[in-house]
Amino acid sequence: MYEWNEIALNLAKDIEKEIMPLFGHKKAGEFIGFSPSGDKTKLVDKMAEDIVLEYLKPLGVNIISEEIGSINNESEYYVIVDPIDGSFNFIHGIPVFGFSFAVFKGDEPLYAMLYEFITKNVYEGIPNEGAYLNGEMIRTRPLNENSISISFYTRNRGAKLVEKVRRTRVLGAIAIELAYLARGSLDGVIDIRNYVRPTDIAAGYIIAKEAGAIVTDDEGRELRFNLNASEKLNIIAVNDGKLLKLILENI
């Protein structure tokens, strides 16, 4: 049986050793090619993904990663990885980025981990068992309707929503922001640009749901996604149904 938590943490630590000397350096952003979704692949993304492939290929699992796309080994296990969630932040010296790792058995989520390279925080989500930060169980916080804080990504849609909440944040690393929702640092994470991919959100989705979050698409339906690196999605993740209603009414 695979020890997913050990695999994920060892992988994160090895990536950390390799990439952190490049944090904030222009060299990290050198253009290497294009990902399957059409995004530019930077040097630091390629370095991190090469380590992922070196670790996971011997396991014979199916691999879905940001830069390389999908590797089908006809396994029942799918590992969805974003080696550096927030690589723009990394390249430009902004300390909000992390390693995102999710495992599915068939279509069913099995395990998720997010690792923040700067804080060293380890977030985990285990379906039907809960969400954890450094081994301690976490939950979303109760909604205070007078002090709503959200992360909100949009393109000219839902401008009214900003007027309905107390604070908006855009941190540039949606997996990490979903973990912040799970730990009670945010009330909601919304991206309605039809932009994020399963690799961006798979781990954060599992962790947030296990912490009690409601996660839907931009029409309020339960979020569903395929296990690939190219599908583009909208996501609304919140700590309370009242906030979901407010968002849906204002986008």
C-alpha cells in the first residue's frame, strides 16, 4: 500500500531544496515551452516537475501535472500535482506559493496535501476523516456577516460583490487560498474567470471540503471536474450557505 503522506512530504522537501535558491530570481522565470493548457512553462516549473516525475514514475501510477499533462499507466490511482502553485509569486519574490498533491482512486478522492515552502505548513485532507494543519484538525470558521473576507478572481464579472463584503484578497495561489479557507483565515475563495484547472484546485478542493467548506461551480452546483490538466473551471468555495447565496446573487 502506498504511504501517500510520506511520498507527498518527501517530494515537497526535495522540490524545496532544488528550487528555493532561485526564489525571487529572474532566472527562475526563463521560458521553456508551453503546457498542455497553453500556459508558458517557466524554468522553475520544469525543475520542480522533473523531480515529481522522477519520484512518481517508478510507482506506476497515473500522473497528471501542470506542465506535462497526463501520463496514463493504466493504474487505478491518479496523482494530480501542481509542483509550484503560485509560480508567478515565486519568480517575483512574493512569499505565497506551495506544492499541491492529490490522489484519487478511480474517481474517488483518497488523499491531499499542500505544503507552503515559506511557512513550512503542511495541510492534509483525508476523505471522511477531516482536514489537518501540521497534524492538528482544522475547520472553516463561522460566518460573521459584518466582516466577510474573500479571495476573489474575476474578469469584469461580479463587481457588485466587492461592495457586499468587508475585505477582498487575491494572493495568486488558489490552492493555498483554499487551505486558508479550510483553516478559518478566509470566508470564501471565488474564481469565475473560467481559468483554473484541476491541477490548480484538486488538493485544495479536498482539504477545504474536509474542513467543512461548500464547494460549487459558478451556478451553485456541486463542483465536478475531470482528472486532467487542461479543463478550465469556475469555483466558489465558502464556509456558509448564506455566503454562497450572496455570491450567486452578485455575480
